[in-house]
Amino acid sequence: MCKSILFSFFLLASFGVSAQALKQEPASDFKLPNAKGDSITLSQFRGKVVLLDFWASWCGPCRVANKHLVKIYPTYRNKNIVFLSVSLDEQPSDWLHAVKKDKLSWVQLIDKKAWNSPVAAAWDVNSIPSTFLIDQEGNVIARNLMGSALESGIDKLIKQ
């Protein structure tokens, strides 16, 4: 029995837990371009809940996660929430093709520095997709919520 507990601990320590609730930590601001080249900052959405999503066109799991976001976006579009996606693509053409193909109609930004991105580093993004829920005051509330857990987290924040 002791060996199985140690093995379970080892697995958890090795792989971690993908969805994490966080203490309220201030969100690190950033400025990145959208498809038109306009600079968008995270802080300009203060006062709204923000679902921040890091992804890339070449990332299979990201493209699957996009399908869920596309499905839930209409439910939240007219509520006090902003969906904000940051692509870690190096090539804007790849990013824009994926945005169009996946029908991503919310705010889309790109950081062409990809894995060398200071924004991704500031947000401790080591794998994608990575999602963050940010409250109206600009505090990170949760990280890597997926599926119904994501929707539940959004619902709690927009009702506050």
C-alpha cells in the first residue's frame, strides 16, 4: 500500500494537475497586435472578466479546445466577459488561416516570438493551450480550466 501511495504521489508530482485554482494574483499586463496591427493591452479590459487563452495554429490540442470556445462564446458574448486569445505562431499567415478556419470571432492577438515570447514567460506558459480566468479587478482567479469547469468558473465571475 505504501508503494502505491508513493507511486501516486510521484505521478501527481511528475504531471501536475492541469486545472488550478489560484489565489488572487494580479494579472501581468501586456501589449500585442491584432490582425489589423492595432496594439491591444490586457489592462484595457479592466472591469470585465477576461478569458485569456494561449494557443497556436500548429497545436492539435489547441485546435480541439478552440471548438469548445467557439461553442460557448455565443452564450457569453453579450455578458461582462472578453474572450482574448494570444497565438504563439511565428507566421501571421498560419495564425490568420487557423482563426478563419476555426471561426474564432473574438479578440485575437499574436506574439510572433512564439516560445521566446516575454508575454508567455510572464504568464508562465510552458504548454498550450493554456487558459486563465481574470476577474473584473484584474486578478488571475484560475488557470487551465477546460470544459464544464471553465463554464462554471466564468459563470461564477460574471455573477459577481
